[in-house]
Amino acid sequence: MAVDKNPDHFTLPKSLYIRVGDIDAEHERLIEIVNECIAQSAGGRIQDFEAHFARLLGYMAEHFANEEALMRRHGYDGFDWHCNHHHECVRRIEELLDSCRQQGHATVAIMKNCLHDLLHDIAKADLAFAQFINAARDS
């Protein structure tokens, strides 16, 4: 993951751009939500973590719906697997939220785990979709 001058501010690495529809801008927004959350930390703890998680999960749902609509439109053969992968991503973030609730706080490290999960989704699933689209464009 790319880091700018602030070691806790992250950007989408150019290697993870898929150049399909608005997906890259949506990925950037997801990362920015995590950055905004981390910026609200004090002493490594995130202030008002439940609201931040709600924003993240809400935008993830919107992004996944947009991505899945694009996959349907293009007849993506990995659609079912990719949808299941999205459900797993949401489940993992919800588990992190539950863990934070039990602890009574969230930390910067936990938000970095969320970021890692988002980047993992892009690298594992979205790049395959981009290859499918590019192959269809080339034929």
C-alpha cells in the first residue's frame, strides 16, 4: 500500500487500479474513509469508531452493489465467486467491529486491518474482473 508523507495516510497503489467504470474512484473513496477514521485517533484509539465503521460498511455495500451490477452487465463468469468474496469481506469488517465493541474502542491498528482487507479484495478479486474485461475488449 502506498503511503504519502503522513505514515498513517494511505493511497491506492497504482498497481491496483483496474480502469473499469468508476471502480477505481470507489476504491479510492473506501481508502479515504479509512484515512478519515485514522485521522480521528488520539493516542492510537479511534474516536467515535461505530460511526466510522457504519460509514465504511455503508459505502462498501454501495461499492459492492455497483461492482456486481457491472459484472452482471458484462457477463462475468466469476460473478458468483466474487459475490461470495464480497460477503466475506463484509463479514470480516463486521467481526472487527464486534471486537471493537467488546474492547470498548477501536485502534489505528484495527483500521489498518480494514485497509488491508480492502486492498486484499482488490488484489484477489477485482484484478481478475479487470483482466476479464480487458480480454473482452481485446477480442
